[in-house]
Amino acid sequence: MAGPSIDRRGNSARNRRFVGLQWKGFLWMSCLLAALSAAFYWLSHSHLMHRYHAQREAEVQSFRRQMSGLVAGISDRLVRLGGTIVSMDNVVETFKRGNPGKNSAAATEARFASLGYEMDVQRIEFYAPGGERLWRWTPAEAPDLPEERLRAALAHVHAEERPATFLWCEPLCLLHAFVPVLAEGQDIGVMGLGQSIADLVIEFRALTGTDIAIVVPAAGHGDGILRRWASAVPALTDADRLSPFLEKLSAHYPDPADLDGGRLLQSRGTSFEVQRFPLAEFIPAEPGFILFISDVTERLTEIGRATRQGLITAAGALAVGELLLLYLVRVLIGRLRWFTQTLPLLAQGEHRAARERLAVQQKAASFRDEIDLLYDTALTLSHQLEEASQALSAKNQELAEERDLMQGVLDAAQVLVVTQNRHGIIQMANKFAAQITGFATVKLQGRRFVDLIADVEAHQEVLSKLDDLYARGQRRADHEHDLVGRDGTRHPVMWVHTRLRGEHTDDAAVVSVGLDVSERVQAESRMRWLANHDTLTGLCNRHRFLEDLTRTYDEVARTRVTGALLLFDLDHFKEINDTSGHAAGDALLRMIGEELNFRARKSDVVARLGGDEFAVLLPNTDASGAETFAHQFNKRLAEAPFVYANKSYRIGASIGIALLPHHGSGVEEIMANADHAMYEAKRAGRGRTRVFVDYPPRSENVSKQSL
């Protein structure tokens, strides 16, 4: 027992020096622990940032409500103040008189100067109904309000008889309110009041603790210009600290719209979050925008501190976990090394060498455990694998011979043969299938069978037939559809699908055999075409035309929509046949057919009824439209003489027109009346057109052919 024990310990020492599974396991588990630690750190940081953003979102919404409330408060105060001033003595009289006199103006100015200082109003103005300014008071010289905006505000007040407000920042930002002045129910003028928004900005800073900047277009401003934004900042809290910050902000974000949604920017060791909102959100129709500037340095510092603490905790946990993992890997994986070095021998077919190696290790074991059971199982498995390998080699040889035979038969057959799995995926295709589709055999494998069907609407029908092979136990299913090749060519193919029984190594469940029936389909199509068309001109023949005429007549009789039937008889056709032969006559007939086809709409039906007689059916056409068609056709024939064999012939057509359903109670009567009209056109002279009227019956003049 001593010898084998020493040998076992020697082998164990060699295994411990070998870098194998235990180190791979250690590496992967280390990566897992590191990933978990990183995930913990990331989740902690994400949670803190999510809370930060949620708080900021709530704060920004509060800022917007506070700003809206403050603007509304100032606007309401100015409107109420305007109403109070209007109710004062002599104000209405001043409006009625127009411009006050010199003494009255001085008294009014003194009175309103006192009122302006007491109410913190920087501008008081009176306007007549026509828009001219009657009187104005300001603490100092101030520029006039912009003409366009002033007139728009006054027009709004006069039209709606409601106050209007707007913001004007030149040189100071004043919120202007315009109040209608009514006397005895009549509009006698408008009072304008302007108040600085400085108090609004200061009050907002006091309420929220957040700085604010009002940015407007820079036209006319001297100071506080942000050149990159072409804007001015007439109102800004803590201007000494924030003016350089705004310059830096405009440099980082040349487009102010980039500030929508909030942006973080550091300046002089302080982190600011800036939110931009259009000024029109608070004061309707105002250009410019408002910036909420929040100092978030303390919050971000706290988040960084908490994140670092989480990172230290995760790193400590990772170190402890790594030490425990290293211990477990070295203790538990060590005994499996010998076994893992033996298994490759079984995979390589060296069954005898594997049994010898397992037997040595099995004898050296002093105590049996689960790994010893693995050794016993591996010994038994080696015997079974050896026997199975020998049987499999013989079977593979037999199958290879059968496969070669079947493949030769499939490749020689002039039919498409493919196999599909239960999901309709092609597993195998023969060479003829590759030839017809234009895809290589390997390219067909893995494609859906229904993708070979050209008609997309038929895909569901084919899938249903294939499903029936499984669900209802049918042995076969068949259908005929066009197959689309790689280059877009179509081949009509008749398919027969047969369900395979049993399991197959390539997952094949259905064998599909397709026969290319292109020649049969072409012959059938040619026969159908010949049955409905004139072979000389390619137009519809009499049989097809009567079918279309009958269908159109039934439709117009039901809907009461007018249609038109035109019968053509060529003038001088017999002369051309007699002088230049039938070949010339045939050429003329083909030319007439091409000209009619060129002039007809898609909904029209053009036919050659026989000889030199043609017919055109014009749905949704009245008598005027039909006559226009006929005159233009005859005009074309007159302008382009028929030339054959260096001879020129002037041709025309006598055309009779009958309207559907007005000129007949049925198709035969419509045809007879159109023929009657054509006869009257011929009597009137060559190249004429006549619409059917109730002529006296002359049955002898009705063409037997049209009846």
C-alpha cells in the first residue's frame, strides 16, 4: 500500500503544478465576482443619480409654476391698477377731450408721477381709439415702444375689450399691460402701464434659491450681450458671479436649444445645472427664453462621496470572495485533473489506453467517493463506446453507399426535389431545383419553402396544406403555383408534398416534388388569348367584345351612368385592297388598331368585329365625349395618309354612335342602332360621325354582321 500511495502523491504534485481547469474556474469566478461588484457600484451610482434627476425634475417644475405665478401676479396687478386709475376722477374726461391742455397736462403729470412712485410703475400712457398717444408719463426719458407690437396690443384690446400684455427690454425690462377704457359701454381709449420685472426676478430668487437669467434678442442693447447667441441678458441674479458663467455657457453650447432638458457645466469650481424654457411659456408671444441656473455642487459632491464608499465596500467584498474562491477551487478541483486528462483518450477512440489509465488511478485510491464512481462509469463507458464505434463505422459505410445512389437519382431527375422540416425550412434540394431557381444548392438550404412561391397571397394557402400533413395525418398534398427564381423569372410548377415517417438526421419531415409545367401553361394561355382576340390587329374579337358590352350594359342600366358604343367602317378600304393587295389592307387594319389602342383609355374596350369594321366601348362617356373621340380619330386619319408601296391613300371612317342604355333595351338593339347611325354617317359622306336618333326603321340597312 505504501508504494501506490507515494505514486499517487507524486501524480498529485505534478497536477498541482499544471495550470488547468482550477485556474480557469478561478478566473471565470473572479470575473463573475468582479462583474457583480461593478454591477453593485453601477446600480448604486445609478440609483443616486436617478434620485438626483427626479428631485431636479420636481424642482424645475416648481420653478416653472413659481415663474408663471409671479408673471401672472404682476400682469393682474397692472390690470387692476389700470382699472383703478381709469375709475379716478377726470381720467375718462381726459380721454373724451383728447390731448389735455397745458395746465391740465401739468396737473395730470404731477398726479400720475406721485401715483407711479407709490405703485412702482415706470410708465403710464393714454391712447385714443385710433391708436395715437394722448399722453405719457415716465420717470425719465424713455424710448417709444416698438410700433408693430404696440399696434398689435392696441388692436387686440379694441377687438376683444380685454387687457393685453407684452415684455419690452430696451433699455430696461418692463412688463406692459394695456387696459381698455370704457365709458357708457363704449370704447373711448386704452391705458398702458409698464412695471419693471426686477422685483419678479428678486422674488423668484428668494422663493426658490435658484438664479435666473432672462435672455432676449440683442437688437438695440449695449450691455450684457452674449454674442454667440446674438442675445442680451437684461435681467440676471447675482450678475457678478454669473456673467462670466453665461459667457462660458454660450461658448460650450452655441445653440441655446441644446440646453433644453438641462445641462451640467462647471465654472470656477462650482457645478451649475441650467434649464432653458421659452419666454413665451410665461408671457405669450414673447421672443427669447428664461434660464434657471441652479448650484448643484453640494448635491453632486454628496453623490460622489456615497459612490466612493460603495466602491470601497464592493472592493472589500470582492477581495474576501476571491480568497474564499481560491481555496475552494484548489481543494475541490484538484482530484478531477486526472480524470479530465483521461477523457480526451475516449474522445480520440483510444479506449484501451483510457481503461489502463483509469485502472491505475482506481487501484491507487484508498477511499472511494463520487469521483471513484466517475472512474467506474468511465470504464464501463469505454467498453460500450468501443463496441458502438465499431458498429457505427459499419453502418456509416452502408449509409454512404445508399446516399450516393439516391443523390445520383435525384440529380438525374428532371423534377424539383426538396425536403422540408416541420417549420417549412428547406433542408435539401437537388440540382434541377437549383437550376430552375437560380440559387446554389447550399443557398436553398435554410430558406423558407413558401418564399419560392411568387404569389405572396398564396403563402398562407400553401402553409395550410403543409400543416394538414401533420395535424390531420394526410399522406400527401398538392397545389400549383408560380415559382420565382433568383433573377425574378417565373415558372409554373405543380407540387406534390408527401409526409415522411420517422425521424431523420437532417430534421426533414416532408419531401416535395415539383414538375415544371411551363409549356402546358403557355399553350393554355395562347389558346385563351386566341379565343378572345383578333390575330391580325391584337384587338378583342367579336366574341370578347360582346361579353364586355353585355357586362357594361348591365352595369350602366343598374347605375344609370351613360356609356357609348362606337362602330367604325373604313372608307376606301376596298379600293386599297384592290389596288395594292391584301397585304396593304392588312397593314392598314393593323395601323387602325394601333391608333385606336393609342387613343383609348384603360377602361375602354377596342375590338375588330370583322373585315374593316371596328368597335369601341367607352364606359362613363356621354354623347359629347363620344363625338369628340370620333372627330379626333378622323382628324388624325386625315392628317396622316396611309402610305404603302410608295402609294399614298387618304382614309377616313364612317362612325355611328349609340348611347348605353338610352338607345336600346338590350345589347342587340344597341348594336343595331349604332350600325344604323354608322349607315347614316356613310350616307352623309366619307369621314363623318352620327349619333343615333329615332330614324324611321330601315331594317334593310342594318348590317347583318352587327346582328
